[in-house]
Amino acid sequence: MLTLNAFTRNCRRAAAFGAFAIGAIAFSGSASAAPQAPLFPFFLLPPPVQSYAPPPAVEAAPAPDENATFELPARLRRQVVSYATREAPGTIIIDTPNTYLYYVLGGGQAMRYGIGVGRDGFTWSGTQSVTKKAEWPDWTPPPEMIARQPYLPRHMAGGPGNPLGARAMYLGGTVYRIHGTNAPETIGTHVSSGCIRLTNEDVTDLYSRVNVGTKVVVLPMTERRADLAASVR
């Protein structure tokens, strides 16, 4: 039989256990109602927001003027000059050393054009005649040129990108031509493979004056004329 003291101790233990159980239930309920903190909270933090400032505006460089044209030096511009010669009016004279082409007008005058001529080893001299004229001619490099420059196209249709330019006048049975150029900065230089080049504007003007059969005299390098020999009118 339990004594009164034992019974009292059991009652106190039961009451204490019940109070513990109620507290545990209340704690678990409040814990489930509130969001649980993550085990490793630093893994789930959003990345820090960085302030972004747009770069300063940069002013674009002005576009090149597509209408700008190369301006020839004064001495190479088309002009009427005094020119003493025994050749008949209508004759073309190529002054290779001074990079001039003269179209004889008669009366001691000639129309003078600045030209580009053959580079060292590619100049020539003699008398020929214009055997063919062509506007915006096609270009077929001769075999000799292809042998020296195998990367050249075998044929190129006429047009603004064609190295023969706007007009061409073919000289006799040779590979040489008087023609235009899309590189006006080469006028006044020794740069070609023997052809005579003018600006597209000048070759168009010359083309309008020249007929098939026109005589062409190419002076050798030894017959150098001083620039002062031809005065501008």
C-alpha cells in the first residue's frame, strides 16, 4: 500500500510532467506557425544591389565627307598653255619626264593635262595612234602583268571600281592605253606598268577631243622639258 507521502510525491511528478508536455506542445505550435530560419542563411541572401551609372555620352566623330574630292596641285590641272611644236593640231604628245600630256590646239597652244606614267623600268617612247576608244571599259590584264602579279583578276567589268576609269584610248597594237583612274592622287607620279593615266574628269575631256587615228607621240625620259617652258594662259 502506498503511504500518504508516496502518493503525494507521485501526484507532484504527474503534475510536473503534464506542465512540461503542455509547454512542449505550445512551443512546437508557435515554432510551426513562424517561418523557420534557414540552416545556412548566407547562402540564400540576395546579391547586394549595386548602383549603376550610365557611362558618359561620347560624341561620335564626324563622318568623312563622301562628296570630298582630291584636288590636284595647280601644275597638274587641265589648262591651256603656250606650247611650241611642229606637230599638227589634234596630236597628243606625252611628256613622260614631267608627267604632262599635251593635246595640240595649234597656233602655239596646247591643252595640258597632268598624268601618271610608267614606273622605273616600265617607261617607253615612240609614236603610236589611237586604234580604239571605250567608255567605262572592261579590264583584262595582259599575260605579262599577270605573270608579275598573279593575284590580279583575269577580267573586270567596267565601272567606278575598274582601274581603267571612265574612258580608255588604246594605242596601236600595244598593251598600253591612255585611260582614267579612280586614284587621282597618283597623277604626277611614276606608278603604272606603262599606261598613261588621267583623272576621270580629264580623260573624259580628252576623249571628247580625240578620234580614232589620232597620232600619239611619247617622248623618252631623256627629253626632259622644264616646267617653265610652258606658261599658263
